[in-house]
Amino acid sequence: MDGSLASTQQPHQLPSNVGGITHDSASSVPAQRVPDRPTGVQPEESSPNPELSSSEVVQTTADILQVLQKLQAQQSVSPPTSQSATFTPKPEPQPQPVSVLPKEEPQPATAVAPGEPVSEWDALRTSLRESPHDTEGWNKLVRLAEDSGDLEKIKEGYESLLKMYPNTWSAQIAYLNHFLVPGHFKFAEDNLFTRFLRTSPAVELWKFYLTYIRRINVDPSTRDIVRKAYEFALNHVGQDKDSGEIWSDYIQFLRSGETNSTWEEQQKMDALRKIYHRAVQIPLENVETLWSELESFENNLNRITAKKFLSDLSPSYMQARTVLRQLQRHLGPLFPPPPPSSPSRPYLYLPPKPTFNAAERALVGAWKSYLRWEESNPLEIDEQDRNTFVTRVQGVYRKAVIRMRFFCEIWYMAYVWTNSIGKTEEAINLLKAGIEANPMSFLLNFACAEALELQVNIEEVHKVFERFLEALRRDLDAHEARIVPFATSSTGAAELGSQGTEIIPPNASFTTQSDEKPFQNKELSEKRQEYGLAWTVYMRFARRAEGLKSARGVFAQARRDKWTPWEVYESAAIAEYHLTKDVRTPTRIFEKALETFNDEVDLVAHYLGFLLSINDENNARALFERVIGTFPPDRARPLWERWARHEYQYGDLAAAQKLEKRMAEAYPNDPPIKRFAQRHTYHSTDAIAARDLGVAIARQSGGTTSSSSSTNSLGRTDTQTSLLTRGGTPQPTSTPAAPSTQHKRASSPDHKRRDSDSHGPPQYKRARAASPPGRDRDRWDGSHGGGRKRYNSPTWERDRERDVPAPRRARDHEEEKAVSVPSVISWFIGTLPGPGVFDGPVFRTDDLMQVFRGAVIPSATGRSRSPPPPPRAGAGGRPPPDYGPYQGPGGGGRRRY
């Protein structure tokens, strides 16, 4: 399927044979026509290759030759279908006739004897099947085909390329050029022009078509055919700013027409006036030239009527000129100049696979801005000319989805806009074309499934999900194949048996995943979670459309898939509980998930939370005791915390103290005050930290930087340090020399001091205010930092004070007293994470700013420029590109998604 918008305007009526191109009764090229496969062209998916088949390697040479002879005999007697184009050779020396086989009969590849080297062409074709986004490889493929001079290879190369990159006008023109020779016109007309023109928004291809029409229709009796071809082209691409040459050529063609009577002359003048009036209202590149021609044309006919016509058209012309300037600014960054190419064959621009770097994100933002601008109707086209507006915006979206073929957001914008104008079928076709280009797109597949579900096309939705899951599955298999050779397979903890399980009935049975577990790494785990999301959405659809039984059937399929993550089990269990109010089935699902994913702490935490939410405390306690010993303490903390919250709220004091004793053994570095305070909290209210430890007081008085320093000192005092002990035994700490203070960055920091202090924050950076009460880690981890001193801790502050010379300390204290920070800024700084959270490289801002100030950036001409002057105070920078939600037609109007 072509990645394009179907035409919404009926083209001008053409005769049954315009330039040899046969049209139907509506004079329209079929919008969706699958090209017949040329002889020798193999299908992209199957690509039969006898020499690569493992079953045929063991065959004898005689068997291989016998099979090939049968295939050749079958090919020689296979007649072309009615849709095939067969070239009839003429008596003169002609190229060999070219036949197009039906799509159902793939041609076998040429047999290669064992040991014979593979040709460059075959090797490249194999490589492109494995890496279809290799743009350089595709350019090399068509170059090899053209250098060979073999029409079969040329057709195979270009057909394969255009299947991967539909509507690439440069490839279409290059392809056509090989068949616009005597003897091959029929194939070019019936198979290429008819297929390419209907869905192409490229002005260059339409110019090529018009040149061909005028080339074969030189007789005066065929002028009407040429005229209708021009109308046919202008109805499709006449709103494009680059179509000005077509308008000018059409005007010159009408001017050159001979007339034999006054009536014919008047008809000619009326036709010219109509074309001029249409053209000068469009933002064409040559709109000013066309306006000048129109003035001369009208004044030469009648100055009185000229004044009236020009005054009526002047507002529309001025609007077109204004829009043209805006249009040029929008299109500038969207179409960069192509790379240099050889004169013999131009370089084919093919959209690369996105990497979503900064440049590509900026490009997507520029396209979104331009599309929203076009939807806002900058030409102010009236409602009675709605078809003109729709045709214009459709042409813009056609270009967008061709140029940005692998950016799903552009496809989705095209779908939303097309659906908003009432063209639902065309909108769904757009989604299907986008999925063909991006088979693993969650955005497009989910949108297509929802659109089809609204049409109650349930079978088609199932097919969408099945194809989507298959694409994701292939990607997971390929990713695992790449990483397994370089890593050691690990399946985590040993699987738990069923002993001790007091929930699952004896007759419970589930068909679950195979024992083979995929290799795990971070990227693969993320892909697997996304794969689980697809299954979850699939189950939602099945439940909505066909009921709970269908959803269970989808879940049964997911359980048999080795890539299904535990999240699918969890979502199925929760859905069962909410839909049936039965707790037996959800608990069985959770238990089966626990057997398969016994090393997933998050699964156990969700299972535990579910049992507690349904007030099944006995089974929740049994689950906690059963699994808590199977995880190391660093991974089991979420389970301890979840169970502790339950005990604190609904258990007795003895049970809570018993649990705290077990947690103290598992986490010996946790202070007792932390557990005591958490036992007396509710939601986010922690009165002990806020009042008794001074967090709230420090936050309220945080209007100055010195107050911010007080916050840190209140959060870390010797009294608190004495509380952060186990069993009442005080830990040895040094006596603080003075209250910790903040230091303002010196204007010229000492480089030797900075180099020596490579650990910890730079001395000249201002410390942040204390974190809010909810940050337990920043508030309680007083001693388990190992040998590393925590930033803003008492020991770190004392060492920092001791290292700073006395005069500098005094100067810094004076500067701190004079600095005032608004309370809102202080509050905001207090909500930021502590400096210890940052584990990246520490940049020395003074050095970086000095480099930027002294940098000399050469200009494009090679001449050096002086450094730019420092920025003015309050001067605003260039606003970033708009990555906000799409707001639909009208720009800032109501939002569409």
C-alpha cells in the first residue's frame, strides 16, 4: 500500500486514452493498484533461493537440474494474465520482450553451483533483505542494475526499492526513463504512470508526465488531450508552490492555440483569464510574474474591465504573496539540499531510519509546526471552496509522510486530520500505510485497532494485533540473538516449587510458558515490558468487543509465549477480580506468575498489595513469609516496607516491634528513629520529622540562604547523630567545630585547591536547601555511606570549614549575610534532590564560561570573526521548537490530541 493520502477531488474528465494511458469511466488512476511482478523478481518476504535451503544442499546435482528444468518449462508455458503487460517485438531490432508474471508465481533465483562465488548483486539483495533501511545499499543496488543494462534487473531493483519507499519521485522518474523508448511505451503507461501518478504529490513527476504527453501528442487534433492532461495535473498538484512552471506552461499552451473565428478567439481569451485568475490566488514561486502577465493581458483586452478584474483579485493576490513568504520560511529547514550526484544518475534521496537525535527531533518539530500552519488556512479559503482547501492540505500531508516515512507522529497527525474532515476510510488506510512502514509502532497499531473497533470490524482488529505482536516477537528474537553470544545466560533465582502454597486448589492447571527463559539485560527487559503492554491492550480490546471469555483466550495465548512478562499476568488477574468479583481466579493467576517469575520483586509486591487490598491477611502473611527469604536484602526492601505499612496500621504493637527487630537484622544501618517515625506517619504526614527534627521550621524560615544552611544543620546535628545508633550505643563522632554554613562561589577559585578536592562537590558551588519531609533516604541515611562523606553531613561540613582559610571564611560569611533569596526560590530549591544523587561528571563552570567567551567561531566563508558581545540583560533567546500536544486545525484552537 502506498504511504499517501487518497485524492479527495475528482480529476478532470479524460478521454479513454490520454497519451496512450487507459483510464476508467471516472478518468482516475486506481488509488490502490498492486504492481505485477516482473520476470525474475522475487517476493520480498519469501525470496526463494534454492542454494540457501538446507534441505536441498544434500540433493544430488541431477536432482537440482531436474527441478530447475521443470521450473523453466513451467515459466515458458505460463501465459501472462489480463493485468500483465507484454511487449510485442516489432520487425526492427528491438530489445527482448518483457513479460510481467502474476504476483502469485515467484520466480526462482538463478542456481549457483556449490563453491561458486555469489555475485555482488545477489549479495547486496540478501543484505538489503536483512537491513532494509540501508539507503546507501539501495542506491548501490539500482546503480548495479542500471550498469548491467538488464531490464529484468532494473525492474527488480526499482520495484524492490519502491516497495520499501513508495512514492519516491526521483526513483519513479529514473525507473520510467528506462521504458520511455519505442517498444516499451505500453508498459510505462499501463504499469508505471497509472500506478505512480494517482498517489504522488511530486510536482517533478507530474512535469515529467506532461512532457511525455506533449511529446507523443504533437498533432493539432490532439490538443484537447494535452489540455485535459494539464487540468488533470493541476487538480492534483496545482496548489503546490513549485507548480508555477506547470501553470506558466499551460498558459503558453493556450496562447499558442489557433483560432478561426471571433467566437473561438473569445473562448480562448476566457480560458486564459480563468487560468490566470486561478493561478494568482495561489502562493506560487512565480506568482508575481503571473500577476504582471495578467495585468498586461487584461489591459490589452479592455482597460475598463481590467480595472474591475484586477481590483477584485488584488486582495487574494496580496494574501498569496504574504503566504508565500511565510511558506518559504517554513519549508526552508524541511527540505535541505540533496548531496552531490553524478550527472548520469541523480542521487536518490531515501528517508533514513530515525535515531531521534537532537537534529531529528528539531526536524519533527518543524514539520509539525508547518502542518499546523497549513491546517490553520493561512490563505483564508472560503467555505464554498472547501475542496480546494482539502486538496491543498492533503498534498502537504502526502509530502510529509513520504519525507518523514519512519516518524510515526507525522502519520498520526495525517490520520487525525483526515478523520476530522469525515474521510474515515482514507484515515484508516493512512494508518495501515504507516504500519507497513513502521510495523512495530505502538502509536499507529493502537490507533488503527481503535479505529477499526469503532467500525465494529472485529476480525480486522485481531489481525492488526496478531501482526503487531509477531513483529515485536521477531525483534525480541533478533535482539536476543545479538546479545547472547557476548554474555553469559542467567535465569536468576531458582524457581519455587508448589509446596507451602495454600491458595491454589489441587485441580488448578494453567498452560504456561516453556521452561526456556530468555536472556535478560536492561534493553531486552524494556522491550519485553513493551511487548507485555501490547498483550495487555489486546486483552482489553477482546474484553470490550467480545466479552471476558475472549479476553481469557488472548491471555491463554500470551501464557504460551516465552516473551510474555509478568505484567500481563498481573493485568489479567486484576481484570478478573474487577469483572467477576471472584478472588480465586486472580490468586491462581498470581501464583502461576510467581512460579514462572520467581525472581521478580515487583511481581511479589503487586501480589502482596492485591491480597491486602481484598483483606486476605492470612494468605498475604503466608506469601510474605514464603518469599522474603528468597531475595537479598537490597532487593527485598519494597516487600519489607509494604508489609511494615500494613503492620503499623492494622497490626498490634508487639507484632510491629517484632517486625522491626527482623528488619534491623536485615538492614543493620537503618537507625531506630526511622522505623519509629514511620510507625507514626499517615500518608505523607510526618510530624516527628517536621516538628521534632525541625524540618518544618527550617522550611518556613528558608527565605534566605543562611536559613537554607540552617535547614541542613537542623537536619544533621549531633543530637540527631546520637539518635542514629543501634541499641542505644552511641557511635564515635567528632565534635563539630562550628555550625555548618554555606559558601558562595569565589570569583576566582583556586585551581590547586579544586584539583586536590576531586571527591565531593566543588567548593565554590552553593549547597541546595533541605529536601522535603517525604524524602526518607536523604533524611535517614546517616551512617551507611561507607567511606564516602555525604554532602552537607556534619563531618563533611567540618572538614570543609577546616580547609577554608580564615580570611576567606570571614569574607564568605559577610557575603552570605548580604544575599537574599525569595522564599519561593528557596522552597523550589528545597524540593530538588540532594547533590549526592548526582553521579555524573562535575563540570567546572568557570572554565567552561571562559572557553565560551574566548571562542572564535569561523564563518561559512572561512573568515574568522571576532567573539560575539556578551548577551544583554533580559534578552530572550530563540524559542525552542514546538513539541507540545497537537492542537488541530486553527493552531491554538481546541486540542485534538
